Amino acid sequence: MDINGYIVKAWSNATSGEVAICEKDGKQYFLKRYNVAMKPHDGCSPKLKAIKEKDFNRFVDRRKLINKTIAAIGDPSVVAVVDTFVHDNMFVEVNEFLTGIMDVSQVSRLPVAVKIEAMKSAFRAMALLHAATLIHSDIKPANLPFVREGSVVSARIIDFDNSYMLSEKGTVKAIGGDNYFVAPEAQTAGPAGSPGRDKLGLNSDVFSLALTLYEYFTGKKLDTGVPGVTEPWQVIVAGKTLKVGSEIPEPLRSILEKMLAPEACDRISAREAYDIMCGASSLPSASASSTAAAPSAPKAAPAAPSASASAAKGSGKLVDPDDGLPFDMPWREDGIEFVPEGFSLRGFVTAVRKMDSASRERYYKVETVRGFSRHLKKEQLIALGCARPAASAAATPVKTESPATTVAKPVSKPDDKGATPIVATPATHCEVCEPWEGDPIEFDVAALTGLGFVRVERNNAERRDYKLIYGKNYSVKSSKKCVEEGYAKEVVLAPPHGSAVKDCGENVLWEGDKGTIDPEVVKRLSIIRIIRCEVDGKKRYRIEAEKTSDYYNPEAVLDYGSLKMLGIIKD
């Protein structure tokens, strides 16, 4: 789909509209189109059209004011909109697509020196935003991503849907944000014109920033200290204060506590926090901060990093403090190695270690180029052809202690409105139906099984869609969606013909294809036989396997490289 020169494959639902990753001139971008205020269609009655047009123009004017303010900051840490236009009667904003984003668990496992430098960059970004008297109003990990560029990790501020100018605090219609991270004065501010709006200010963001940075640094949310109370703002409304423990080193610990002060006027500003972290000043008293005055813009370059930070950056890679392994390698205890070709075939572009903080089970977060993310166990990665048992897996015991991380427990329900979330290890092999006649797809049984689905059925003859069933729940997808999300593959090859069949345990490779069939792998994968065949004049192989095998797919045709990638051929 071509939208104003941007090539969009698919839209996903978001809070205030739809989002998509797209391409233009070989570069990736992030699109968002808003449906909260839409330009009226020509068929509207004159009266309704006038009302809707007024609402739409007011919305667009506010978005342009916010975008103009961000653009004037002119710093990559505050991600600006690069293009706007109207499409399908909706206002569309275009941002550059961020790469190298790290999640909370990844950042929390970094060496302390690297995390300190990352925290400095977050203070600096917020100080730049506040120098422009712009309140973000929805600071949380999702909107303050940390980006890895080489061995350097730094913050970016994104998603200004809920933002407003300081001068607008009394008139903006609604104060948005994630309940957990929202400051107490924002929770109790009331509607536009309410007296409670007077307490809002730049330091409302500072409260949210402190909770966000605490989570990034430790890998967990701040303990409120009050049994049964999970949201920090509730503690303050109840007349208590929030404390940060010794798990955060000084001076960052004291800075975060000052940022979490009950009264906004007592909180330290982002600029002051940045200066203290850079050694430019000491921690001020409670009366030194104020929401009334906007801080001046911080210096462009941070203070020189410490020797330990320089050493960490100079190593060329970030490491896990628990076992010394790079964060993008498999868990040592799993005894596997990644297969890059397998990731490419599935459309996965990253693989990151994760651990369930309660059960201590090890997972891997994989992400596709389209932005879908999934949490898989090692068995699932192997079934999907993305990993294999490591040839050098040591038999000696290794330590199992790992950094405490806060990740969701595995669940089984995919999200129709966006990325596929964490899935449970499948208990049974996924059974698939024949596609609707004329649908040029074949279901990827290995992918469906590995992602927790147990059955695929035809759903609606009129819409020609499919029901993907997982446990007691299901998800309905079109054939296009099944292909886009990796559940099916487009059929592009003709059926194999002229096949020469031999027993699978023998060397049945085409002349010129080096190696032999590995009988142990064949047995483990429940393969019955390997069939040589020609497809459009090209030498190919077809695998016949038991229905219980992850590789059961009667129509699948593989080349020599794929057989090697799956480990069926050994040198």
C-alpha cells in the first residue's frame, strides 16, 4: 500500500489510532494516523460537517504546535516528526524508525557504569524537552526507549500523543498517561479549569521519569512499601512517601527520591539531576526545585565518563554481569547455539535473553522486521529452526543465578491488535486445515506448533479467513495476515515431480551436494524419508515425516542449504 510515497504493509491498532512500519527510498519510518478527530467526508450534512471540520482543524493545529516545539529542540534524544499529511480523512505523522532498542530486562543487566551513562542521557533528554516548556505527560519505559549504538546506550523520548505546553495545563481537555507512572497531582487534577490544574507542571514528568529509570536500572518496579498498594501515586495521596533502596547507587538514589517528592514544587528538576550526575553541583535542598520556572537547556555534551564506563564502552560489546556473555547470545545453561539462517527464514531480526522473575524459567524474546515480538523457549527455537544443540555444550555444571528481571509470565493469547505476545510451550502438535480453494498459502506447522497453537480451522466462507486456536481461546486471521505474521507461507513452487526415493538413512543427496544424511537427526525429527525431486529444473528435496513431527509438511520443498540449516546434513 502506497501512502504519500510511504510503502505500508499492514497497520496495527494503537490507543489513539493506528501505527505501521513503512519504507520510503530504502529507509524505514514509523507512521501513526489518528482517529480521535477525523476530517469529515463530503457526504456529511452541512451542520455535522462544520462541527467535525472544526474539531479536526483544532486537533491538527495542536499536533502541529507540539511537533514544531519538538523540531525546534533539534536533538536526536527528543524524536521529532519528519512529515505530516492527511490520509483517509485522518491526520498522519511520520517518525524515523528507531533501531537497536533495548527493553527493561536488557538495560537492567548492563554493567553499572554503562547504566549510569544511560541514566545521564535520559536526564539530558528530559531537560531539553522541559527547556521548551513542553510536558510529555506519559513518560514510561515504552515512551523512553534506550537505544544501543555500537557499545553506547542512550535514551530517546517518543510518543507525544498526550503532550501539552506548560501554558496549556489549565485548558487541555484530558491529562493522559499510564496510571502506574502518572504523578499524584496529575491523577487528581480534575477536568479543564479545575483548581487542581495549578499543581501540574514540568515536574509532573519528573515523577514519572524517576519510576521509569528505577525500573530500567533494577529490572523491576519500585516497591511502594505499603502492603496491597501497587501504584506509587496512591501512596502519596495516602500521606506517605516513596523510598528508594540501596539497590540504586549514590548519587542516583538520592536524586530519584527527590524526583519522587510528594509535592511537585519539592522535586528536583531534570536539568538539576543531569548536572549532579555530571558532577556539576551537589544535591539541592527540597526548596531548590520549582515547577514554575522552565530549566535552561543543558549543555550538548555530557561530562566525561568515568574510567570504568570508558572501559565498558571500549570493549565493543555490552555484557551480562551474571555470566559474562553478550546479551544477544543463548543462555549458557540451555546448551544451544543460534542459527542465523533460521532467524532469517522466520523473519526474526533480534533475539534477546529473558527470564521469568517468579519461576526463573529462561526465554528468548525474538522480534520480526515488522515489529512483532514473541517469547520462546529453547525447544521452540529448535523446532522453528532458529537454534540447534551446541556442539561444544559443556557437561560441567554452570551457575544458574541470573539478574532479577521483570517480565510477564508466559501466556497463551496472541493479540489481534498488534504483536504476538509471550506464548506457552505447546503440549500437542498443531493440526491444520486445507486452505480455502484459491488461497495461495500453506500453513507452517512448525511455526504454529512452536508458537503455541493447537489447531487451525477454516472460519468464515464469505470472508475466507481462518481460526487459529490456542487452548480455550482463538484468533481469527485472513490468509494475508497469516503470511505476514509467520503462520503460513505463500506457495510459489510447483508440486515436485520426477522424485527419486531412497531410504532416509542413506546418502541420497544430489550429485555435487556434499555431506551425508545424519541418521540421529532423522530419528529425532521423526523423518520417514528424504525424496530427491526437481522443481522448475532445480534440484530440491522433499521431507516426508510423521504427523507428530515438527517438520511434517507434505508439500514443503527444501534446497540443500535448508537441509544443512536444519541439521539433517552433516559434513
